[in-house]
Amino acid sequence: MRAVFYLAVVCLAVSAVTHVSTFFGVNPQRMFAAIGVLHILVLVVWLPVVLSCRRACRGNDAKDFWRIATRNAPHWMKALSVMLFACAFVNFFLTVFVLGECGQPDDSDFKKVLRSHDRIIRELTDEEFELHQTYGTRESSGNWMVFYGIGMTVLYSRLRDTPDDPPEPTS
């Protein structure tokens, strides 16, 4: 579990750098095409997170989940996780509905367009296409940071558990 914790820390840092870079006109997809691997690594981190939480929270009321899952994590980690969640919420709506115009860039039909499902919203210039790719990465990286931040916090707490820790009271 220690290796997965360190993976969460590294992926959180890479996600944060990726996210911040989008505000400076950098298209991370162009700079590092494999950045999408962070989608897959979320699963690698979250499988142990979910399993350890189920074990730690077994027999307790669901409303105590966060307190139990993070009981041994420092306050700054818990605060960071909550802050990342709030920022991702705002980031998602601003990026998708305001900047992204509710569409995704697509160039599958030999022309660059902004598409929402099967409907073409409008054609894009090369610069607009790259900008919308950047918005998509900003949206994803905001979500990655939430998953990796919470994963880091929960895994750190679980690593600090000792066999002498008293069981959490059931409600």
C-alpha cells in the first residue's frame, strides 16, 4: 500500500502541474501525449483506497465515513482534499459550460469542429482547436487532482493505522 500512496502523491503533483500549465496557454496533450495515462492510474490508486475504506469503515454508519477513513491523516491533507473537491466542482462547470461551450474538439471528419454528441456546434480554427483541447485537459486534470488528493489522504491514514488503534465506535 505504501507504493500506491507514493503513486498517488506523484500523480497528484503531475496533475497539478498539468492543470496549472493550461492557464499559461500550454496544451499538455501536445507536449506530452501520454498524459492520458493519469485516467488509468486513478483506478490503480482507487482500488486499494476503496478496499481499505471498506475494511476500516465496516460496521459503522456511512455518515462517519470521512472521519474514519482519514482519522490518522494530518489536518492539512484533509483540508487539501476538501479544497481540491470544491475547486474541481467550480472548474468543471466553468470549463465545460463557459469555456468549452458544452462541446469537445473533434477532428475525425478531416475538419476541426466543436462537437456535442452527434451535433456540430461550430467549426474551429487550428488555434481554437488547440485551445479547446487545453480546456479538456484542464477539466480532466481538475478531476484527477481530487481523486489523487483524496487517495493520498486516505492511504496515508491507513498506513498510519496500528494494530493497537481502537476500533471506531458504531453509531
